[in-house]
Amino acid sequence: MNDLCSPHRPDYIRVAEPPPVVLAYGIGVDSTALLIELAARGEAPDLVLSADTGSEKPETYEYQTMIAAWMRARGIRYEVVRYIPQRFKHWPPYYSLLSNILTNATLPSISLGRHSCSLGPASETVSFARDE
């Protein structure tokens, strides 16, 4: 019997579908430029994801509304994740990065040359949203 025609032979020619492309969108100049460039090339991401710290300037939230409408008009899926405390040992619970800093009388780690805030509530929220 010819092995080439065997129905159980693996097909090494078949290529897996590419994984979804997710753009971590910080609502800043660089990530906005990347988003617009990808859309202009016809390579828009499958998902654009922003993490809301709860402490942005009002202008940032206004711009977020505008860019969300721009993405919606182009069929680009956009999600904003927010930290929602469910189990907390401190009072008051932290609903924003700013409330965490003020309650604990600390400085943002960026002021000390580190970026550890991305290891806390925002990453927990993103992990939670991923599992939904």
C-alpha cells in the first residue's frame, strides 16, 4: 500500500492560522501612530486594549472617546479594562492608581526610575478580562 495516500499521514504543508494581534494601547502619541499606520496598511489589530488607571486627565478621556469612535467606524474592536477591587485589606479600597498612592502615601514607581505599577491592578484586570 502506498504511504503517500494514507489518510492518517500528517499534512506538513498545512500552516496554522496566525495568532490574534492585540495592540496594547496607552492612548499616547506612539501607540496612536502605530494604530493609525496599521489601519492605513490594512493590517488593523484584532483587538485594541487599554488599561484605565482611573486617574487620567479629562482631556485624555475626551480623546479616548474620539479614538474609540474612529476605531468603531473602521470595525476595530476596542476594549478598556479597569481594576475593580473585590478583595481588599485596606480601607478605602483602591479604585484608581491615584487613590492607591494617596492612601499609602507613596510615590509612583516611575518617579524612582521603575515601572512596577504595571505589575499591579492593571495586569490583574487584564488577566481577568482575558479569562472572560
